[in-house]
Amino acid sequence: MISYVRIYGPPMLKALRALERIAVGMPEVCIMDTPIAAHMEFSEMDSRDRLIEPSLASQEGVMKYFGEGVISGKRCDTIISKSGKSLGGYDFYFEWFIKPTMSQVEDLIERIDGALEPLGVQYTITTK
């Protein structure tokens, strides 16, 4: 199952980073968002004219993206979705490794509310 999030209004990047921080502490999910998707496309490009960033498929790339000390090496291997699911019209998704209970989905919503409220960002969440 995937919980898709659509964010309304600025500050969009701060909101996405807040959602990423939520996911670091939730080992039952992996994630995808617009900055990660763009980073993955960029790091896969082959160019002689610029330095290619480490791929987010590597522990080094994930550690660099999230910041040293923010994420454990073990979590680096599981935080980024490898399913290939598209974001579609959404900005972010939490992909569950297990079928979540209603309580787990409600906990996720509370975490999102708490992280986004100080930013003044509105959002919708759809779990399918």
C-alpha cells in the first residue's frame, strides 16, 4: 500500500524535507518525492561536462542526500523506494512494507499534521 501526499502552497521544499524526516524514523515505510526523483534522474545521466552526484541507489548517495548522522547505514538501504511506482500527480509518497493498520495510517497523519502545521502548508493524503 502507498500513502500519497499532495502539498498545497509554499514552502514546498521545506514541506517535502519535513516529510522525509518523518520517514527516517518510520522503518515500516520507504519514500519517493519530487526532489529524490529528480536527483535520481540527474545522478543517472552521463555527462563529461559536470560532476555526477552519487546515486541514491548507493548508501553513500543516500547518506549525502539526508546528511551525515541523520540516517543510519541500515536505514539508507531501505528509505528510498525501489518499486518504480510513479508519483503521478502527487508530491510525495510513503510506501508501506506491510499492510498498515488504521492505527498506523492515523499515526502517519498525526506525524504529518505536526510536521507541516508550523509551515502553514495544507495537504491531502490518499492511501491505496
